[in-house]
Amino acid sequence: MKISRIISGTMNWGIWGVNHSETDMSKLILESFNSGVNSFDHADIYGDYTTEKTFGNAFKKTGIPRENVIFISKFGIMYPSKKLPIKIKHYDYSADHINLSVNNSLKNLKTQYIDCLLLHRPSPLMDSNEISKSIQNLINQGKVRSFGVSNFTSSQMDLFKGKIKISFNQINLSLSHLNPMFDGTLDYMITNNITPMAYSPLGSYFKIKNLKMRKIIKNFCNKYKCSEDQLLLSWLMKHPSKIHPVIGTTKFERIKNSVKAKDISIDTIDWFEILEGAVGKRVP
């Protein structure tokens, strides 16, 4: 089972966002699946540690065979909440916490395995040897199918080289945040066969009034007969690293429209004009 090119992010599906009921969430899962999205991105902390459970109950109602979907989950952030009254936000990648977190996610998602397990953020105290051994044990037990990271730099990924295969890195990447495209992160991922997932793929485009950028994008929307969000996603997906955008919308129509972005083929010269508009100057 391959990850769909568009991944549906669930961070705002629960109490951190629209607070969908199990029935509404079930409908959204089914509609997303039928439109071509088979991959759903989670984290144990979403919704103050409640969204995975609601999603798990909702998924059961859809009738979709478990083997036909991909569950992605992230862990490692210790987030203060009513459910987990800890003193301050911090990270925990100890063997005990890895096992506890994975078992909780399996229980909440009502599944026997997680397809992609990601370290949510790098910790200055993480021990790559302990983490690798713990994750490999979970893979051997059949509880985890593949391992990845999130928000990791090239040097941080290097810590795991020769210890465990990193298959994914979920990063902040958009026309508003291009650092991974130029700091070597995506180059490293291509070289090491690591699939990029891009969260916040629309960036701040709809939040910040950049009239020049808006004009460029809208002109190309007319040319390619698409919406602005479709063009922004398509622009990312043209990169040779084969970026998988993680879209955070809670509305089915936007999910369905996002899927169509993979069918848009932006000309190279147009791609660079959009890049120039984003950075405000010609490429070097």
C-alpha cells in the first residue's frame, strides 16, 4: 500500500479545530477515501490527546478495510493538558515512552499496526541508539510498518544512519517557507531515498496580502484552469523529491479539490516565475 500523493492531516478535526462528531468524522474519512486520499496524518497530542480516539471510532463506522488505508502518527512531544498534567512542554524519546505512546495510539486508533511512525520533533536529548532499537523492536512485533521523522535537519537524520531506515521526513514546506529546498534538506532526502511530507503546504499565502504574488498566482490559475490552492500544491509536487502535501482542511470539497492538484503539470519557466515571486528576486 502506497501513501496517497495528498495526505489528510487530522490536527484540526477534533477539539483543536472544528470538533467533528464521530459521525461527521466518519463521513469525512469515507469521502476523502473515495476521492483518492488513503493516508491520514495524526499525532498523539492532537486534540489534547483525544483526536486519535475519535478518529479510531469514526473509522470503524466507515467499513473501509484497514489494509486499504495508511495511518501516520507522530509522537515524542509531551504536551501539558488536562489529560496529561505535566509541568512544561518537553520531549521524551525514552524506550519506555516510545512503547507507551505506540500502544496508546494503537488502542485509540483501534488498529493492530501503525503504517508510518514519526518522531514529532528532534530533541537535544534524543539517543539515536535507544530510539532505533526501540522502534526496530516495534517493527519486529508488527506494531509499526515503517519509521520516519518530522522537522529534522540533514545532520539530525544522519544520527540514525546505519541504525534504522528513515523512510519519511515531515517538514514545514511551502512557497512561504522554502528553507528545506535550499538548505540541503530535500537534497539529502533524495540521496537517501527519504520521502518528504510537507505540512502547511499553502503557507501564509491566504493570510498575508502580497498583491504581487497574488497576481502571479491568479494569472497562472487562469492558464492552468485551477484554483489558487491547487496551483500552490502542484508547484510543490513538481519538485523531484516527490513531495506529499499534508493538507489540514476539515472540509471535503477542499480535500477533493486538492487531489486534483496532482494532475496539473506546471511548465518549468512558470515554476521559476512563481518562485521568483515568492522570494522577491531572481534566482542566483
